[in-house]
Amino acid sequence: RSASSLDDSRYYNNLGITFDEEGNSAAAIEAFQRAIEGAPKNPHPHYNLSMVYFDGREWGGFVGEFVMAVNLGMPNRELALARVVESLEAMGQPAVAADLLSEHLDVDQTVLNPYYLGLARYHYENDPEASLKWFEKVRTTPPDCRVLFLEATCHMRLGRPERAITLLEGMGCEEQLRVLTQ
């Protein structure tokens, strides 16, 4: 990359911010895309573009650009991810939050556990199979037997008592195992 392309990228990123602040999302998207062309490994225009997509509820574009920004080393990415997931849940968009959290994200995975657990609980009543997918991501050390009990009950509801019992036995959750097998 030449100094000129980096300067152009900064210029277009700043221009995109200006357009976005003025409410001109189409021009902001174009400017951020030009910034990305000039410096594709810079996380800032990817993040800024993702936020324009977020505000416009263009979920596919949002997820793709946000994941790119996170994986390129965006500063404060765990905090940004937490805020975005909480906003999506507050907006009634748990499916978009699930799409985002299903991507490979270069972050400290323990930061994501509360969100995985929230998605597991969201699906618990109506879709135990989907719920299990999220419970499996929430494994903690030491194990949280209350969470594992919910995961085990999903297995029971799906007709897999042996998996439920093995899970609780393997994690040393004796009290929950007694409740489950009564």
C-alpha cells in the first residue's frame, strides 16, 4: 500500500462519517467502501460501514462487516460486540444476534458466555435442539450445574436421557442428576 492509498482511505473513512452524521446513508456506504478499497485490513471503515448497515437494519451487510472489523483487530472489540448483541436483543432481533455469534470471532470467548446463555434460554421452550447448540458454547470452568441442568433437560425433551445423564455425571452435578432422574 502506498501512502497515497492510506491517505485516500482515511479521507473516505472521514467522509463516510460525515455523510452518516448528516443522515445520508447511501453516500456513507459508498465512502466507507472506497475507504476499504484503499486499506482493506484497516478495521475502522469496516466497523463504520457495519454501523450504517445496523442503523438501516441491513442485517447481512452488518454481520459481514462487523465480523471483519472484529477479526481485523478493532480496538475494544469485546465491548463493541457486547453492546451490539444487547442492542439486537433489545430490538427484537435475536436471530441476527445468533447469526453474529455463530461466526468465528477473534475475541475472548468467556466474554460471549452471557450471550450464548441468553440465546440458549431464548430457544429453551420452543426449540430444544437450537437451545443445545448455545448451551454447549457456555461450558465454564468450574462447571455451572444450574446451566448444565437446563442443557440436560433439553436432551430429555429430545428423547436422549442417556446424554442428559452422562452430561451431569461427567460434570459432577450430583444434585441436578438426582432431580433429573426422579
